[in-house]
Amino acid sequence: MVSHPTPGSPTALRPAATVADASIPANGAAAKSTPVAAAPDSSLCTLLSISREYDARITRFLESEPESEVLRNVQRQTRISLGVIEDALQRYRFEEIAMSFNGGKDCLVMLILLLCGISRHCPAVSPAANGSSTASKKPLTTTPPSSTTQESSTQSIIPFPSIPSVYVMSSAPFAEVDEFVSKCITTYQLSVKRYPIPMKQAFQTYLDEHPKVKSILVGTRRTDPHGEHLTFFDRTDHGWPDFMRVHPVIDWHYREIWAFLRELEIEYCCLYDQGYTSLGGTTDTHPNPVLELKSDTSTNPAANGKEHRFRPAYELMADEEERLGRDCSGVAQPR
């Protein structure tokens, strides 16, 4: 049974079993992986079972009659994005794919879509008459397809325990963002490497440490800095580390991102409920001034200049106002 939280409250999902959350401290020294405590029943929280849950949730959403034009557009964008993810899973083996994840709303939508895509890409297993199991789709594994045409259980279809992810941290990260990323590690079965270094250097380090990776899913949207000319698949250039960038949500609008998260009841970082609409670091990110609630000083003189309250991020309407809470005009992106 799926819980129905209020916006920003957690959706009931069991935590994952052991997941490596490896980090590189600011001094560049390698850090040891820190295991996450196992869930009470790890058989219920495998990557495949989590993927199946979000596949079912998204399927229900896509089959429903939309209550607004925005939700109709979200359904269309969802189908397109799932097609992009399936294309990536056809082009690359799972060990060749990673995800850029920083806890923001855009990459969170991308993550939920990726989980759904993994479920749909994997074979549906059902007992055959002779007691064996048969697969109806191409299995997503790290072994040659010929060795996985027949599986004895659902668990054996996906031998990998988690989704490889890279977290390029701000030089002054919000504690709330770090806490949310850590929560996502256990909720969604992520294997995250944290890098508190510039983005270009972080990707190079990650690829050096994971030489099999050929593509990275990125949550860039067209209204982001340097996003206007991107396509679904773009190889890096201009001196960036060489890999294929995959942009499943490139054409999503701001309102569609929030409509997806709220319609599917996905928990998000609490800063968004405080008026932040684009998350960077503590030194360059502020609540969006468009969302500020104006105090009535005629009835509450003490509030004059002393209290600033903001509406939640999902109440912002215009794409072009999304980054008004950021001091910088843009950040370096893989090119």
C-alpha cells in the first residue's frame, strides 16, 4: 500500500540493505566506503523490487485521465523520457552507465524514471510449466545475454546491488541537501561517490576510478545554463572528460517537474518547502524572492524587516524565474 504523504513528507519505503557511500574529502585523499545499516528484511528492498514499485506507480499515472493540462504534459514528457532511458539501456551495459545525482528536484525526477526504466528493461519472470523461469524481455545484467536467457528467480536477473552515482558537492553544501542525498542512498539503492571538488575534476576522478563507465545520466534541463542546445545524447567536448551525457529530462518545464513529484508523492529535499527553487551552496543560494510572503506591517509592526517567509518551490510558475535565488549566472556543466 502506497502512503499518501503531505508535500515534503516521506513516502513509505523500506531502506536498502548495505550500500557503499564512498567519499573523497576536501584534501583529495581516498576515503573508505561506509556501509549503511541493513533493513529489517533485505529481501523486500532489492533494486529490482524498488524499480518494480515505481514502474507500477508510473504506469498507474500514465493510464489515468489527467486532471489538468500540466499533468497531461507530464504524461507526455514521462513517456519521452522513458524512451530515452530505454535507448540508453540498449546502447550501454549497466556497468557502463552512471548517474549524476545531487539531491535536486530535476535529478530526483530522473532517478524515479530510471528506476521505472530498469524495471521495464528487465525480463518479467514467471514460472514455466517445467518449473523453470522464462524471461520475456532482454535482461539487464553485467554478464553476456546468452548466459541469462533462463533465470531461476527474480533476484538473479539484476546481479548489481545499486545504481552507480556521482555527487559533485558544492564547496559550501547545505546540510539539508547532504542529509537528503544520504536518505536517497538507502531509499533508492544508490552507490554514491561524493566529490567536494570542481565538476570537471570530479567527473574525471570518477571516470578514472570507474573506467568501464561510458555514459552518465544528467538532470540538466533546457532552461539551465548551457542547456539550450543539448539533445538527449551528447558526447562531452571542450576539454571535458570523455563520456556520453544522457539527458532524459532535458525538455521538461519547471512546473512539470513539480507536478510529477507531487502527483507521484515523491519525497524531496526540505529546502524546497522554504522557498528555494534551485539548489547550489550556502554562499550562492537563497530563497526565491518571487515566493516571498509579504508581511502586513499595519497589523504586525514587529514583522517590518525582521521576518521573511516564503511559499514552497512548487508554487512558482515561470521557468525564467527558477534561478532568481542564485547569485551566480551559471555553473560549469559537462560540454
